[in-house]
Amino acid sequence: MAKTWVMGVTICLALCLTVASHHLAAQAVSGTGSAASQPADSQNDRIARLEQQVADAKGSADNAWMLSSAALVLMMTGPGLALFYGGLVRKKNVLATMMQSFAMMALVTVVWAVVGYSLSFGSGNSFIGGLHNVFLRGVGASPDADYAATIPAQTFMIYQLMFAIITPALITGAFAERMKFSAMAVFMVLWSLLVYSPMAHMVWGKGGLLNASLGGRYPTLDFAGGTVVHVTSGVSALVCALYLGKRIGYPKAPMPPHSVVLSFIGACLLWVGWFGFNAGSALSAGSLATSAFVATHFGAAAAVIGWCAAEWLRNGKPSALGAISGAVAGLVAITPAAGFVGPMAALAIGLAAGVVCYLMVAKVKSRFGYDDTLDAFGVHGAGGTIGALLTGVFASSAVNPIFKDAKGAVLPSGVIEGNGHQLLNQLVGVAIAWVLAIVVTLIILKVVDVVIGLRVSEDHEIQGLDLSQHGEEGYYWEVSA
Amino acid sequence: MTKIEAIIRTSKLDEVKDALHEIGIEGMTVLEVRGHGRQKGHTEFYRGQEYTVDLIPKTKLELVLSDALADKAVHAIMNAARTGKIGDGKIFLSRVDDVIRIRNEERGEGAL
């Protein structure tokens, strides 16, 4: 039996070889033929052409992943965050809450096209980009080698836009159920230009103060936006919650989520979308993307366990809302670290974020009594800060050799590898994000409050924002069948 | 005629309906309601915030019957809905002056 099988395989192999050699011989003949007709086509030309084709192939592969990633990151805002936040509010505010996230997809996109991209990624000073790329001038098919050498600059631009969209959308969780739509829209446009763009430029832009690979003075490791996205949005969220004040009845009147089911679906979409956010931040489709993908997933998983365990010990039950909140906390915390740490460090970061963020929303919030309605600060502010600091601890040059000396030799990345100074750089990055977020958010709030007024009237708040701001209801009650 | 309003455990609805069908009762109105009597509510936790839910979901049946049938119906409901624990519910009885069938304006017990 076994003998027949072996013989069969041998015959098959022999047949394959015969066919293959015949095919190759035919190719060689046609090859000589074409060479003869084009005598000028030297071997060097052919090598150059081949090299170009290899580069094109890599470019295509990278571009395919980056466009997919951009779409994944947009999916995080809509429907991901819109569902996650929409489920957590009361029934009368579900549409208004979803609309706040969705509005960012339109507003920030236009702002980005006109001037936002230029202020974030155009050449400028250490703090903010210049106006060279307003109206996306010069942002076309050819790559910008400083940022991503293998993909069109336009791909890089649209990918970065998706980050600029979700960041202000995260803030909406803090003032849910009580802010005027008009005031929210103006606030967010200003915030996008005055907080997001400078921070993105400092950390990721050419010559930015905190840029780790393009000559920043305080090289801060932030792979996918721990400081740029989560610290800025989370801290601004706290400022908004404090400035606007509590919702009517908070904290005495019960205001439980109207549909944890919606939030559940939203959180799962966020988890999947986050692969585009973090693994996409490799800006290529190579092994660094894989490493960031793995770290992202592990961070989320460990944080679910961390949050649930803390909740189980304290309340006696692990809740579904706790599990999904833990996942988001872990994803937030692993964001700055994703492309710098190995899988085991990712587990540690996730676990820490799960426990700390749970304590932030369950203990710290009620202790101080601020109404950070959907815990934008407790999850994004706290998770982003922990993640950014722990990135400085766990960053590994084996995963990502980001620091090199003049001769090109790889230097240690994080504290564990012996680069104790990195924690200080991370602290500088985090501190700048905090200060920028607090100061500028306060100023914008004050201006918008004077010009438009931030809060809806008491009547409108009780009626709900769906009706008072948009003239519609999320769940229309139909009397006739 | 007697109106029966019975508040029962939602989980007992099918058994109560079957018991009423068995004694020949064909019509009833069923409502999903919330409320509380002596049965305490429960606590829910959302991100560590504690909410006491004291309005518990229950099912309410409304029937209007001839006095003779009402007595049998009360017993049927009691037997089917009872678990012996707090929270089994209550039955309220009240007099009904008249009944009108909208289709043909028939009145009184004949309209039931």
C-alpha cells in the first residue's frame, strides 16, 4: 500500500519536472529572441527594470494594506464609536450622540483637506506644520519619503485623516446628553486645528519637537497615537465635562445605558478597526505591521481580563459592559506601544490598563463627582497616559530598532533595555499633551460659550437632544400596526 | 359582572393562560407592567455605578367575567401563578356596571 503511494508521488514529481523544464526552455528561447531584437537592452538595464518592478510590487502591497487600514480606522468612528457611545446614553439622546461622531466624519474631513493636513504634516516649525500643503497642494501619487517611502502621499494623507476624525469624536463622550449641536460643531473644528494638528505635528510631523525618527528634541515613542489621539482627547474630555457641568439629576437620578447591546456591537467593531489603527501605523505591510497587530490584540485581551477581574472582586459579577470597556481601555493603552513592544509586554500593558481604567471610572469619578458621561477621560485619558509611559518602559529595539547612533548601530529603546532616559522623554510628551489639551480646550470652550452658548436649555435637556437638536427620535413609537 | 386584574410573575403567564382556557375563558387582555409591592428590587452595576432597580417587570391580566365564572377564574389564576415565594403577585376584583360590544352595541353579560 505504502509502496504504491510512494511510486505514485514519484511519477507525479517526474511529470511535473518534465513539464517545468520544457516550459523554462521555451521561455529561454523567447528571451533570446527579444534580446536579439533589442541589442541595446543590456544586462544592467534589465536589472534596473527588475528592481523597479520589485519596488512597484512592494509599493502595491503596502498601498493595499494602507488603504484597507484607512477604511478600518474610519469604521472605528462610524459605526464603531457611534454605536458604542449611542448605546450608553439614554433613549432620548441616542441619535444626537451617534450624530456627534458621524458629524466628525464630514466636518474634520473638509477641515483636513483645506488646512488640517498641512498644519499637521506639512513642513513647519517644532510645534506646528506650515501652509505649504493647504488645499492638499503637492499631496499626490508620489510618496513623501520622510513619512512613508512606498505609498502615495495621498494614501498617507487619507490614512492620517481617519485619526483626525476619531480623536474629536472620542471627546463627545464627556459632554453627551447636554451640549448644543451647533456649539459642538464649532468647538470641534477649532479643536481639530488648535489641539490635534499641533500635537500630531509635534509627535509625527517633520522636525516636530517630540518626533522620534525625524529629529525631535525629545524623541517620544508614540506608535499610533497614545498622546496624539488618546491623551489629547481624554484630557480635553475632562475639561469639557468640568466646564459644562453635570447633567440635570446627575448623580442622583439613575441614568443607565439604554442599550448595552448597541455598545457591545460598537466595541467589537472598535476592536477590529483598531488593527487598521495600530498595525496600519507601520505604514507598510511588513513584519512591523504583524508585530503591531499581535500586540494590539494581546493588549485588548489582557485588559478585558483585568477589568472583569477587578469588577468581579468588587461587585461580585463580571459585566458585559465591563468586558467591552476593558477591551477599549486595553486598545487605548497599547496604541502608543503597538509597534515597539513584544507580545508579552503587550499582555502586561493591557492588564494594567484594564485594572487602572476600571478604578478610574468606578472609584475616582464618583469620588470627585465630575460627570464624564461616557468615561472619555477615564478610559482614553487615563489609558492613553499609562500606555504612553509604559511604552517607554517596555519598548524593545528587537521589535523596532528606532534609535541608532551616528554609525547606524542600534541603540536600546526602553527602560528595560537600559535606556532609562526614555521614560523621561515619554513624560515630556505626555505632559505637553496634557497642558496643550487643558489650556487650548479651555480657551475654545470659553469662546464658543460666549458666542453660541455650550449647553442646551433645561427644557431641551429633559426633552432629550434627539428631539430638541435634530427634530427626530431614535425609536419612533408607532401606534397603528 | 366582575373585573379581574391579576398581577403575576411574567414567567407564569403561559401556565395561567392554560388554566383559564381550561375553565372555558376565551378573552383576556395582557400587559407588560413594572411595579413593586413587598418584593425588593435588585441592584445593577454599570461601570461601577450602582443603580437600584425597584420597579420590577411583571405581567398584568385583565378579564371581565360573569360573577359565577369570576370565582373559578380567581382560583385558576391563584393555583397556576403560585410559587409560594414573595413576588407571586396580587389579584384585584371590582364590580363592572356594563359592557358594550362595539360591533353591534350589544350590552350587559351577553356582550362579554
